[in-house]
Amino acid sequence: MKTEKVDKRQAILEAAEKLFCETGYEGTSTRQIAKESGANMAMINYYFGSKEGVFVEIMNERIAGFASQLKIINEDKISALEKLHRVIEGYVNRILNNTAFHKMMHRELSLTQRPAMYDKIKDAMSHNMQLIDRIITGGIEDGTFNKVDVRMVIATIMGTITNIVIAPQKVISCSNFDLNDPKDKKMIKERAIAHLQDLTTVYLTTKK
């Protein structure tokens, strides 16, 4: 019985994520989520309270997954630069493996009509920001990195990846490039990782 409940809860989250990606938050109703997941409205209300609750839980699960990855990287006995390079590789792979979700998230978080939902997600994301901040700050403190604006470095990394997802034509001249094509996706992943690793290495370690 417990397994059935867990499965139904997960089915709701998977169905909702699919619908949010396809039609956006406003375009998705709890009735559609119920129909897509094979659940009923009472189950959605029981597990999540509302459509907003479903959306926030999807975001929290994504954020928590990356947090676990960051924690492992942070605890590894490797240099600050190696840690940052692993963060970049992990972040690029996570985002480009699900571009539809990232586009949807970026679109929803850019809107202002749901400040309460935005604040909940922002609070959850702040923990991951702190972990990346700690890696760069640690490199500055041990003399590995130059003294830099840490949050600007993080924004540069994340902003570059988001730009690739939202507007790939800015970095790809090929007119038939398709982020959903495995070959094209592999190519852009490798380019993004190499560029961001080179960029951070030069900026953080070249002595002035």
C-alpha cells in the first residue's frame, strides 16, 4: 500500500512536469495533471495542496538532486579548481539533459505574478549557490584563485548555460541545429564545458 502511494505521488510529479514543460504553468490545470497521472484531484490536494505545491515540489527535487552532487564534489580531497570544473561539468549535463524543463523554469521564474512561489524556489536554490560560493571562496582563501567577485563568477557560469538553452543560435551558426538531437546535444555540451572550464581557469588563476 505504501509503495502504491509513493508510485502515485511520483506519477503526479512526472505528469505535471511533462505538462508544465509543454503548456507552461498557467496552461496546466490540476484536472489535466490528474488525468495524465491517473490520479484524482483529492490525491493531488493530499500530497501537494495545490498546483503551486506540485510545481514547487518538482523544483525542490531538482534542486536537491544537484545539491547532493555539489556536496560530494565539495567534500572531495581535490583542488578548488578541480572542484569548480566538476561543478561546471555537472551543471551543464543536468541542464542540457532536460532543456524543456529548464526553459519552463526560466520562463516561470521570470514572471512576477507569483512572488510567493518564486520566494520558495529562490530559498531552495540559495543552498546550492552557497555550496558553489564556498568552493570559489576556498580557492581565494588558500591562494589558488585571484580575489574576484564570487557571485559574478557564478552568474557568468549559470547565465552562459541558460543562454545556450534559451537561444542556441547565439553560439551555433548551423541553421538545422537541434538541442533534442543527441549528436547536437553532445557537441554543445562538450563546447560549453570546455569553454567554461577554460574561462574560469584563466580568470581565476592568471596572476595579475
